[in-house]
Amino acid sequence: MTGRLAARIGALAFGALTLGTHAGAAIAQAQAFPVPDKPIRIVVPFAAGGQTDIQARALVPHLSADLGVPVIVENKPGAATIIGAQEVIKSPPDGHTMLYTISVTVSQNPFLFDKLPYDPKALTPIMFASRSATVLIAPASAPYDTVKELVDHAKANPGKLTYGSFALGSTSHLQGEMLERSAGIDAIHVPYKGSGPASLALMSGEIDFLFDGPTTAFAAVQTGKAKALAVIDAKRYPQIPDVPTIAEAGYPDLYIAGGMQFFGPPAMPPDVVDKLNAALARALKQPEVVKLYTDNANEIIATSPQEHARAVEQMNAKWGEAIRAAGVKLD
């Protein structure tokens, strides 16, 4: 064999090898969701009509136009978001299923349940979409206008004041427990089935205070039947600029960052996660979407998957400490 022929054979072999490698990479990439090829599901672990559901549906047309396939919202409410989380965890990690939920699913449930039927750490962080918190409100007729006055009144009437919550073990319940412990007061917890019933009970004077979501809190204050004592956030809300943060009111430990988050099934390929993250970021920049979120005191942050994962770790640590100190268990 001449040197020239050997060189040509070597070049052909190298070309075939290179082509095979590129073809293999292309096939692998095609399997890893370069373009979605069927409808994408956004699983919301709450009933239709709530803020989480409304936000998810606002993103649908933008995501569908961006990704080129139908995007649908599936409501899987119940069992403290466990049903929705399980639906996503058992789904293929191909980018066609996402969970849109709050911090309870990943950062609170592991400490509220000893036998949680899913591993929250198995969910793949896609994006921390928006930050939100709660507002401490009281009936308009209450004899206190500040957190200090509420605490003083509770100390003067031990075991007589009541506070509501969305449900046993909910964020509103845990924050009530945290205020009791931090302020050294004794109050009675009254759980309700959701924010709406708890807010109505507060406005009617059935309970003495409530850590409520901003949407229902603002609505209650606007009716004149409730007053806001503090914002459980790192900064004041423009909708109620005269109301101090809970840190300004003297109880910084009550604030733990939370908000709306997107997760995927376990073991999602990074390129699939990145593609969904980029599409979500573009949808969250749409003017009508921004208005919907900000009108309800949700600050869009649209993090990277890596930033989301770090935020989850921090929330897990803080909620775990708070729940252990409160001694709350749901099983």
C-alpha cells in the first residue's frame, strides 16, 4: 500500500467516524427535546380559579407560540399539593410536563409529613418565577393598629385571641405559630379551607388576625372591613406603602422568602431544562403577564435553574427550622 493510498483510507475512516459521531450527537439531541413534539402540561396542584391557576393560564398562549405546541394547564388539587407533585414525578423527563407550585411542595412538606409519598429532592428545578409573601391583617374593629399593639393586646388576654389560616400546616398557620413563639403570646389557631373562607372570617370578626395572601388581603382592606398591620416581605408593597414590613415591626424571623416555582420530573437533561427556562423567561416579560403578577404583589424574578436550586436549599433550611420549632405535623 502506497503512502498516498494509506492517507486516503485514513481520511475516509476519520470522516466516517466524525460523521457517525455527529449523527449520534444529533440523534441524542433530538431525543433531548430540541423541539417539543406533543402538548406540554403545566400541572397546578390547586383548584382552578386561584392565583396559581390564573398565573399559569396567563403564560399558556405565550409558551405555546414560543415552543410551537399546545400548552395546557391541568389542575391536580388536594393533599397539600402531594397529588400534583406525584403526577409530575412519575412523568417522563422529556420536557413535556412541568409543575407550577409554591414552596410548600418542596420546602415545607418534607418537614410536615414523616411519610411523604414522594421525594421533593427528585424534582428538577426549572425556574423560581416570582417572589411573594403574606400580609398580617386584622378586623377593622380590632383595638390594635400595629403589630406591637396586637402583641400587647394578646399578652393582656392570654389564650383569648384567635388567628386563622388557609389550612393546618399552611404558610399562614406556620407564620401564626412563629409569631406566637417570637412574641411570647398565646393564641388559638383556627384552620379554614382556603384563603377565601379565612379572609371572610377575619372581616366578620370571627378571628382576631390572619396571615393572608396579598390578593385577598388587599381586597379585604379595600372593603374597609380589615386593616393591614405588616407585610411579611423584605420590602413594603406599593399597594399599601404605609404598612411596615414585619422586620420593621420588630419580628424579622417571620419572613422566609417564597413564591411561585417551576419544577420538572426527576433526571431532566440540562438542555431540556434550559430550553423551558428560556421560554418561561420570555413569557414572563410580556406586559400583560407582568401586570397580572405585580398587581397581586408578585415580583417576577425569573431565575436560572441553578439560582432556583440554590434558593430551594435556603428555603428548605429555614422552613425546616421553623416547622421543627413549631412542632407541626400533618401525619
